Amino acid sequence: MLVEETALETRRDVAELLGAIERFRQRPKANREPTELAAELKGIRHGQDLLELEFSVTAAEFARTEEYEEQGSVSPIDWIRHHCRMSSSAVWGSMAVGQHLGELSRSVEAVENAEIGYSHLALMARTAQALEGSATAAPFEETELLEKAREYSVGRLWHFCHHLRHALDPEGFAAEQNRATEARSLKLSSCEDGTLLLEGWLDTGGGAVLRSALEPLALAKGDGDDRCRERRYADALVEVLSHVQDTGTLPQRPHLQVTASLDTLRGVAGSPAGDMEYGLPVSAETVQRLACDGTITRVIFGPESVVIDVGRARRVVAGATRRALNARDGHCKWPRCDRPASWSDAHHVIHWTKGGETDLANMVLLCHRHHWMAHEGGWQLVRTAEGEILTVPPRPPGLARAADVPDQVEAARKFVDQFRGERVIGAG
């Protein structure tokens, strides 16, 4: 009978709490002063912290029962995650707080007094939990953490907790990082259309290395860069790998191998696509871009695909010409792009398959992204009388190609020359 009375009282208390919350939500919200809003935010947040604290105590108590198993869940974490509509990480934090109240008594009082937030407390509890689970750790003591929690934001405290863990348990800290390193994974799944699906996991160190390489390259660059962040990351990854291959800094020096007919390289209508190693065939535009500043090997086939002659591999832009181009341009010449010369390709304004010369007058440095835009992307380059490079976006879908309306293109070019004093130098 006592148990039933207690349960009834608990349900009544929860109902009263929810009723009070609902009444609060119905309060007038119009025409409030900024100072009033600020005070209300702090008050609401403190109320949420207190409720989170109560939730943690109740969650830890629930975990000591077998109710979750009787209801078909594999663990109390799983039951709470599902029935309370929470993420696993949030449940783990709540459980950690509820299970370490004894070691964090003064910190709990600090939450109750609005000196620190519940998120601070959850970080401290997770730190205590990690140290408690290590046989090499020194005893956990909340004093220093509580002092920092009163001073630091949650983000700064998160970093400090890692430093504290290392100080109290260097062996355990290193072992955890080693386990994370050993758990690195990268799955490459080829799709039917030749695209590649990446699925992976990196440890802290590996993630830092990757992001330090990608972040500078993933910034929006130049005019017309409307790529989303995920697209910029993907482009940056390809650019990093291409640069590493070109500079030959790997133990072996792999290069992307593309086999194409001369007609494909020239972009002749009806020619076959280029064959790419480790991938499906690629367009003539892609072949031309790769050949713009690549190493070319001539292979002549006779009847029945018999190889008659193999020429010497030759870098299209090499030696003194490339050094002079680097010195002249210094970096990618796409407007407002500062990617350095070592990360840029030598772009033929008029492609050498169309009669363009491999000399400084016909070349300009373009980074990986903008070289792609000048070929596959359909952009054109315009040089002002002062030598500045401007860009012309591709035609909207449905309009005729430039080659189909030469008179209109020429008229437009003359208009540009007259209006802005610019000289069109063409597309690569």
C-alpha cells in the first residue's frame, strides 16, 4: 500500500510540474524589454538545469532496476534513449551525473545555486567516470574542476577536462588514443555510375591532420564560388591528393592514368570517352583538362589494337616555361583566388589540341577548382587591358552553345572590349 501511495504521489507531483510549465508557457510574450528577455532566458535555463539534475538522479536509480529488461530493452541506456527521445550521448551524460553525485557534491550545489550550468556538471561527471574506469589513474577530485567550471565556458572546460585526464592518467589517456588510432577506418564503395562512396572514422590526431589540410583549401574562393561546405571539402580532398601525387612526396609516385584517342583529346564529335584507371570513362572535357598540364605518352595502335609505337613520356608544361609561368602569375589568377603556384595547373587558354601554343602568352595559372571550372564547368576567361583576369559564367541551360552562334559571340566580345577595355582570350 505504501508503494502505491508513493507512486500516486509521484505522478501527482509530475502532473503539477507539467501544469506549472504549461501555465508559464501561456504567459504574455509581446512587447517585452530586452533586459526582461535576458533575465527570463537565464531563469529558464536555470530551471532546465535543475530538471536535468533531477532527471539524472532518476535515471541512475532506474538503471539499478530491471524494469528496462522486463520491457524488452537491452540496457537502461537503450530504454531511456528510446522512451525519453534522447541521443545516446545525452543519456550517457545523464547517467554519469546520477552515478557520480557523491564525488561531485559541491558541483551539484553550484548547479543548484546557478553558479555553473548542468552542461558543466555533465562534463565533470564524464571525466570522473573515465578516470574511475582506468586502473592507472590517480583519484578524481572535483575542486580544481569546479573552480574552472565557474570560470570557463562549457567549450573551454571540455578542453580542460582532457588536459586534466592526461595529467591524472597519462597511461590511460595514451592507451585510449592508441585504441582510437587502431580503430581508424575508411571504406571505399564503387557505385554503378563510377562515383565513389566514402565512409570512415578517424581518431583525434587523424581528424586534425585531415582538417588542417582541408580547411584552408575548403574556403570559398573567387567569383562564382557558390559551393556548399560539403562540396568544398570534397574538392579540397581531391586537390590535396592531386598535389601530393604531382609533387611526388609519396613513397611511390602514383599518377592518374587516362587513356584516350586523339579524337577524344581534340573533342571531336562522336569520339569515345577517355578510360580512367580505377574509374569509369570520363568526358572529353575532363581529358582535355588533365592533358592541359599533364604528362603525355603517345601510343600508336595498328590493326587489332596491336601497339606499333610508344613515344617518350613528356610533360606538357615543364622546365623553364613552368618556372617562368610561376614567377609571372605567382598564384591562381582566378579573381580573388590566392592558391599558390605549386597548387595550380598551367592552363592553356587555347588548348594545344586546337592549335594553342605552350608559351607564356597562351597560359595562365589556375588552381584545381578553377581549372575544372574553365574546362568541365564551361566558364570563359577574359583579360583586361591591364592583364587582369575576369570570368564569364557558362551559358544558362537551353541557350545555344557559343560555337553555334559565332556572330553573337563576336559581337558580345566587341561590346566588352568597348565598354570595359577588355580583351577576350578564350576558354581552355
